[in-house]
Amino acid sequence: MWLALLAPLYVISPLALAGLANLNALPGAAKILLVVFVLSQQLPALLTETPLQTSLSSLVRTLLTAGLVGMGASWQSSNRLMPISVGLVIVMGTAVLMTLLGGIPLLSSRLSHPYMTPITLGLAGALCIWLALFGQASRAWRLFIGCAGVSVLLLSASRGPLLAAVIGVAAGLLVHSSRRVLMGAGAAVLLAVGISTLSVGKGNGLLTRLVQSDTNGRDLVWANALSAYQSAPLTGVGPYFLGRHLQSPGTSCELWTGPTGTMTCPSWLKDIGSPWLIAHNGVLHQLAETGPLGLAGLFILIGAVVLVAWRSRDALGTAVLSGLLVANLTDNTLIAPSAFYAETFWLIAGVQLSRTRELKFSQGLTGAALLALLAFPVWVAALSARPGPPGTLLFIWAPASVTTPQGYTTYTSWRLVPGQYRFVLRSCLRSCAPVQVTSIDTRGRETISLEITGYIRNVPLQNLQLQVYPATAGTDALPLATHEWSVSLR
């Protein structure tokens, strides 16, 4: 019942703590992996500037993760995940109903939902596809959830979940490619082609978003997350604390942000600072929050569970683990609690740990390979040569001293290579946070004048940066140019 209600009522996720009692039944090798994981999360927390606060937040995350692992370990089979499809159908049906009630044609706009984003809906669709192809249930139910999953995945127009679905299906087929599964995969492809054809025939550009190559502003988020990591390179900033480094100065703590509004944090949580603001890359997020040790501990565990799923010929487990890991290229699907996807990952991980009888070097190699694959924002930033400036800064007026952090204004004049750019104003102490982002088109103009106003940090002294980025967000978090100055607050 808990699993069936998890997706529409994800606030019940912490009930998985009841699974902690099952950890004692794990094989010795699995217990060692879990102990290594827990220590890798707790030791960096103890070395931060606020050890008590950070250790408590780390304990919350590891207990939630361990509870899910314990619950999955009691299953013995990945097919026990099938009841979650009931809740996923409720979520997807709600999204379709809300879209229709809003008077929006299904093929002309992304699906809407009261409290889930299009990316979450896309992951719901992907999970239904994996369950339909590799799970065990009645043929009618698998056909229904498979068709619903393909439809919602495409109508959510989310590229990350689409890639996750494809990789998950491919990984599952490599493990188990029976005639039934191959026919199901072929039917899913035909349905996807049919929906795409209908969309194009109606002249809608919804599905064209799926083939776009830009990262939708994630390069700026990656740059800010790298800045947060550089402020604490050995320990990270602590689990759930990255959000306060990513949020704009003057922004109140947000506990949850969804399509229908924002829920602010209660007073006792305000110091955390928006715990669900994410780095939009799983490796970078973990690195920024727990440092190199925490990142290594996580991927040693992940490498083991993925390799065990592969070697045990667990098609559903391999599909779920592979797909949700791939989703971490541009999102974060491993942080519990979540809307259902992190819970799904760690439940399946628990199934694999119940089969882990020995520790092997190949498990570490698998984790290292996955880490290298998913860490592309980190190594792209490390290996990329800093690009040359796109032009010349002709004039800047930026007050060096102000009496209020509100309404700080800079005026600049530029001569730039004709094109489209984003100008980013950042406030920097030990790490940098975005103040304002302004887009501008310089085509047809020899010079441009730019006014940027925003809320800076309310501290005695800070550095401000004005950075220039290309208009199209790519995989490189490095700016084209940066101008920096100091500002004091009287």
C-alpha cells in the first residue's frame, strides 16, 4: 500500500525508515558497503564549519537511504516494485486531466500537474515503460501502463527522462531480450512515432524540444555549484545545504517549488536555505555537498549494485538503475526524499545488495566508470581552455559603496561580436550566487548599453562579478568574460 500511494502522496516517503530493521539480514559484504557509504557521508560532515548541523543533515539522508535499502533487501526480487505503477497511473492521469481542464490541447503544450514538474512526469512515464517491458503482471495491465508511459513521456517534452527511458530499455534488453520484451519495445517505438506524427501534423512544436541540444540554463547552475564546492573542497557544504549557495541573495528559504506555487520553509528550517535547489547534475551535487570522500563512497555503493543487477540477469533492476543514473546527467534522482524516483532507485539497490555475497575490484571499477560518465560538467570545466572575450567593455559604472543591498544597479557599455548573450551579475563571498541574468541581442548594433539591477548580499563587504555567456546554454560552465569589483555596505 505504501508503494502504491508513494507517487501521488510522496510525503509518506519517510515511512521507509521502518526498513532499517531489515538491514541486519543483509550479507556481510553488503553490510561493509553500507558502512563505507555511511562513513563517507558522515566524516566530511564532522569536518565542516558547522559539524553538528551538517552531521544531523547527513544522518537524515543516510537513514532515509538505508531505510529504503532495507525495504528493498526484504523483497528479494525487483518485480516487487510493480505496485508503484498504480500510483504512477494516478499521477499521469491527474496531469492529463489538469491539462485538459486548463483548456490546453494535449499536443500543443507540456503537461501540467498540481505539484509535479514536467521532468517528474517524464520520469513517471519512463518508469512505467520499464515496468511494462520487464515487470511481471497481467498482460492487460502491462499494456496499459506501457502505452500511458510512452504517451506521458513524450507529452512532458523532457529530454532527460527521454534519454533515461531509452538507456534503461537498452540496458534491460541487453540483460533479457525475450520475444515478448522485444515485441513490447517495438510497440512502444511505434506508439512514440505515432504521437510524434500527430503532433507535427497539427503544426505544434512541442516535440521539437526533445531534439534541442541546449542545456536550458543549466550551465549557470553548474558554475554556481562549482563555486560552492570550491568554497569547501575537502568537506563540501553539507547535505541539503547546497541550496543556500545556489539561491539568489535576498531570496527566502523555499521548502518546495512547483507549478502551482512555492512553499516557504518554517522558521526552524530557514538556515538550510532552499534544500531542494539542486545542481542539476548528480555528481556535481554530491561533490558540492559531501566533497570527494562522500562522492567516492556513493559511487562505490552504486558500482556494486549496478554490477550485481547485471550479473544476476535482473532486467527490471538493470533498467531502473541504469535509467535513473543517466537522468543524473542533468538532474538529481538519488536524493531522498523525492517524488518517487530516488525511492525507486534505492529500493532496487536494496534488492541487489541482498544478493551481494562478496566484494570485488570490478565493483569499484564500475562505480568509477559511472562516476566519470556522469561528471561531465566537472571535467568539461576542468579541461576546457578559457574562451577569449567576445568583445570589449567600454564603460562601467558600479557603486563601490551602498547603504542598502536592495536595488543595486550597474551601467555598462560594450562592443561585442554580433550575436546573442546572457549577462550574469553574481555576488561572491566564499562562493558566488546569482543576482540577475539578462539576455541581450547585439546583432545589428555596434555597441550596446546595459543596465542591471538586483538584490546583493546584506554583508559588510562582497565581490560582484559581471559575466558574459553565450545565449545558448551548452555543457561548458566557463563564461566568455568576467569583470569583478568590490562593494561595501555601510
